[in-house]
Amino acid sequence: MDAAAIRKTERLLVIFFKRIPPPLVAHINRKFPEAEVTIYHSQKAVPVPRDIWQNATLVCTFTDLPDLEDAGNIKLIHTVSAGIDHFVHHPIIQNSTIPITTSSGIHGPPMAEWTVMNWLASARKFLHTREAQKQHIWGDPDEYMPTCTDQVGKKVGILGYGSIGRQIANVCAALGMTVHAYTASPRPTPASRRDTGYIVPGTGDADGTIPVSWHHGLDKASIHSFLSLGIDHLIISLPLTPQTTHLIGAEEFALLAANSTHPFSKPYLTNISRGKVIDQDALVQSLKSGELSGAALDVTDPEPLPADHPLWDAPGVQISPHVSSLGREYFPRSLDILRVNLDRMKKGEEFVNEYKRGKGY
Amino acid sequence: MDAAAIRKTERLLVIFFKRIPPPLVAHINRKFPEAEVTIYHSQKAVPVPRDIWQNATLVCTFTDLPDLEDAGNIKLIHTVSAGIDHFVHHPIIQNSTIPITTSSGIHGPPMAEWTVMNWLASARKFLHTREAQKQHIWGDPDEYMPTCTDQVGKKVGILGYGSIGRQIANVCAALGMTVHAYTASPRPTPASRRDTGYIVPGTGDADGTIPVSWHHGLDKASIHSFLSLGIDHLIISLPLTPQTTHLIGAEEFALLAANSTHPFSKPYLTNISRGKVIDQDALVQSLKSGELSGAALDVTDPEPLPADHPLWDAPGVQISPHVSSLGREYFPRSLDILRVNLDRMKKGEEFVNEYKRGKGY
């Protein structure tokens, strides 16, 4: 027990609404050898006991927060979610100065994998191949040569160039594609193009050097000029706001189709943000008419998508139930951020992913 | 007709064993505006008429070659295949000095896409998701969170670091993986690590800078030391030779499994070279025992794989019928090499991908 040799100077409270499996508990203990770790399984509408909060010096949580008077020993609160919308009005946020850090930045790798998996499976006849294997049938090259396509040279347009869009861009560049970035506000300088949040080591586009062009704006004209670049893959990676609700609909799909220059692939839509950013009825129409060749949708409007919704069977559509960021790495990776910040705290350095009170992010 | 304005100074003969579809014929004419293009559909055991050969100054072919006495006007022969094994004993190779160029280098992008598609689909429950969609079922996050895994941090070992292995490495690096390269002969210097053949623009690893370590050798001990690095993905991208036949079998799979350090993924095998490099019975055993978590196989022994072969249903195996390089880009991309070389010929520069008579490659 090497860990036993290290003096326990912190008391880490990990609160989650699911049971944390024993291997993950062991992982947490190994990762924070300087802390006595308490794992607490919270339940809806049942408050976490006050003495549990009072004892903690560090907290890792999803939805639970302490009352102000029980937070006296807490030096840092880390949340397992990407944002803090779900508790932005809590007194801990409003009336304390306890640093809060988010898990923003951990979603890029799985969501980039999910995106590219959908593209490749759709362009390289993956389901056809699996079906033949199931029947023990060795296929004919003629089933593949005239129909499979690859991604080299395709133009990718990413609406919302945050940590997720950046890792998608990184993989796209390696596949030989060119990336065009779109952001709400202008990013004219190298400094403005940098990703200053947490980045999973070895991934992303920290300096924003991958896009061959940058575009911006919140008005229709700016979006339309972006959609006229000749984009083969449009990726929606925007937050849902009143401005972005139904931002992409019939007119936008028509623009994509009209400006497509690829010799044999019509534009393809990927939505990993929120279903309501898309006019979903218009999407079904554009898939049926062939304006779009397909769509990978991890989000729909509403969720769950009703069983009788026409989107399920629209041509070329691949739907998953809002799971593109999920996997066994999710929780350990969130704890990586707490680990980094604990080390920074000891050195008196600024935290990464700290929520800036007053700025709202 | 812009092309008509250009003087036709060459006569390009394109011979293929399949009919070339009209859009591709148009593409060829656009690509070689300085040439009168003749498309010839060859048939097995029927020689191409002599006057067709005699007229040509440039030839693009797969299996057909002219007699020496009909090749008087030919300045360059480009073959659509990666090597020239299939006609190495032909008098044109043996007794002429007509430059021959190959299509080596065009297979990297589709084969890298095929490789990564198989990994991601297998690790992210793609078939499960498609099955649920077919039944209009919105899944539960709990089906994904505890079972999906991503590729970040995984170690990739590539046996045979040619143009295909290099593009796989390029995509792996973007996914956050680390790459270890293995070659037959040592590559100690930057010059020895370079890819000097044709590279599809925007892809590959021209300078050989992606691998974090390089290994080499033809003996068992060298291979075994490589397989002991803790490799999560072993990729077979070697030519089949007497030395590489059954190179990877029971002992090698056991070594991979014994040295695996990944917290929850056992080693995975990818074979894109030839089925006989693997001891296939041993592979079935290692998949059944759980030593390996799965295998993506574009090649088997024999091909076609007989319908009653146990490999079809081995756990975690994904088989495709030797099609990983195929797609609509295949032929146009091969012609890109001829285009490059035609431009080089005009400038008196060395050809790319030229077969070196006497050297045997």
C-alpha cells in the first residue's frame, strides 16, 4: 500500500446519483493518495447529511451542493458536468467564493469518435458487411468499388468551435479533410482562437490552427454565407439559445445542397448539440428529397423521440439516444481535472475550468 | 469546351478489365487535356489489338501489357495496382527501358478509414444503436456509459510501416493514441524514416515523425519484444513472404494479452495484409478464450472464407471480403499519379513511384 505512506491532508467527498463500482472507487483512491476519500450515493429529494458536507475539504459532485453553513471546510468544488446551469442560482454560487470547476473539455474525444464512426459506417457500407458476415457470405468487390466513398478532400463546416468541435476538427484533418470554423463572436487574432479550458492530453486544437477559414456572426446572412462554402459535412455543435433555436431549416439545407461541389456525395448533417437547433420536419424533407445524403443525430426534438416519428426511418439517418459523450472514461476523465487543479492549488496556480462568478461561465 | 483549345500532344490509352462508366471517362478527359484518350475494355484471354498499342504514347493499365515490338511510341506505363508482381516477368519489364509506375500509396486513406471504422463501431456499440433505431427504440444511457470505451491513450503497434500504416498512424495520433512502428530493416535516421513514394495530399506520415518508438527485425525475438510493449491495437500491414507466413499465432497472442495494461480493454487485432500472416486457428482460440477482445479482418485464409468456417462467428470478429481499399476514389486517385508524372516528364524530373528494374520494387 504505497498510498498509505502519503499523509492524508485532504478529505475528498465524491457524490454521485449512481453507485460507483468498486474498481472506480479503487481508481479514485489511487488518484488522490493525499486525500481520505468518502463516496456518497445520493438519492433524489434526500439531502446529503450535514456532517458529510462539514467534513469535506474537496467536493466532486453532479447535482448536489451543501448549504452555505455546512461548507466551511470546502476549498474546491468540482462538478462532473460540462456547465453549472443546473445550480447557477444556488447560494454556494451566489453568496460564497468557494472555487467551482467544471468538466468542460472532456467530451471531445468520445463525441469526435461518435461523429467519425457514423460517417465512416455510412460511407463504407458497414451494416451491409456485418449482415453478410452474419450469413457467412463472402461479398463481391463490385458491391464496394462503385459505392464506397472516403473522406479525403471533403469540406467540414463546424458551427460552434468549442472543445468538442476542435477534437472533431483534429480527426477530420488527419482524415485529409479541410475544416471551416464558425463562432458567435469574431476570432481574428491567435489569442482569440485559443482553447483555454481543460483539454484531454493529445487531443483537440489548442491553438486553433486547424481551420483553413474562420467565420462568425449571429445573423442569418453570416450563417448563409458560411453554408455556401461548399460544405460536405455540416456539424452542429452550438449551445441551444433563443438565437439558435431552429437556426438550421429548409432554407439552410437548400443552400448546402445548392453549393455542394463534391463529385458524388451530397451534404451530410451531424447534430451533437440539441435537437431544437434543427427544424426537424424540414430535415426529414431534405433527406427524403435527396438534398442531404444523410444525418447523424445524437439529439432529437423531443427526446425520447416518439416511436411513430418519421425521423426514425428517414433515408440515411442514424439516430442515437443522446449518448455520444458516454463511456467508461467519462468519470475518470472528469476526475483528471480535479487532479490537475489539486496540483495547481498546491502550487498556488490558477485553476483550469474555473467558473467565473459574475461572468456567467 | 476549354479542353479543345489545348493541343493534343499525347495519346493516352486506358485499359481496364471492367467498363469505365461515362462520368469517369469524362473525368479522365478533363484530367489529361493534352492527350487524346482511348478507353479500351479488355477481356480475359483476348489480346488487345496491336494498332491500339502502337498508337499510344502513354498507357494506364491493370494487367495488360503490349508486345515489345508494339511499344515503340510508349513513353510511360502506369499501372493501377500497387505492385507489378503480376507482370514482373513480361518482356516489357525484362527487356525494355520504358518507365513503369505503380499506384502504391493510394490505399492509405480508405484502409485507415476501414480500420478506424471497425474499432469505433466495435467500441461504441454501433450495431446495438442501429438495431434499436430499426425498432424505433430510444435507448437508455446506462446501456452506453458502463460499456463504451474510447481510443484515447491506447497504444497502437503497426507491423509494417508503409504508406498504409502511416495513414493509420496519422488518424490514430489525432484520436489521442500513441503509435509504435515496426519495420523489417532498421530505420535509425530521419532519412531512413521518410516515405518517398506517392502520398495522397493531406494524409500519411511523410517524415515518419508520428511513431513514439521504432522497432525492427525479422527474427522471433524482435517481434516478441515489440509485442511486449503493452499494445492495445496490433495492426498487420506486412507483405506475405515465407518469413511472414504464420508470423502471428498462439504464442504472439498470449504475449499481447500478458503485456496488456489497459484498465478494461484486452488487445485487438487488425489484419489488412494477407490472411496467411496469421495462424487463423490460433486466432479463433484467442478470441474464444478472451485473450483478444476482437479482430477486424479484411483478409482471411483462404479467400473466400468457407461458409462453415468457425472464424465467421468467433467472438468480437468483424470480417470484410478484402475490400478495405475499394471505393469510388480508387481509379481517379491512381490517375492522379499519372497526372503528377506527366507533369514531371515535361519538366524532366524524376518520376514518383517508378519501378526500379533490377532492384525488384
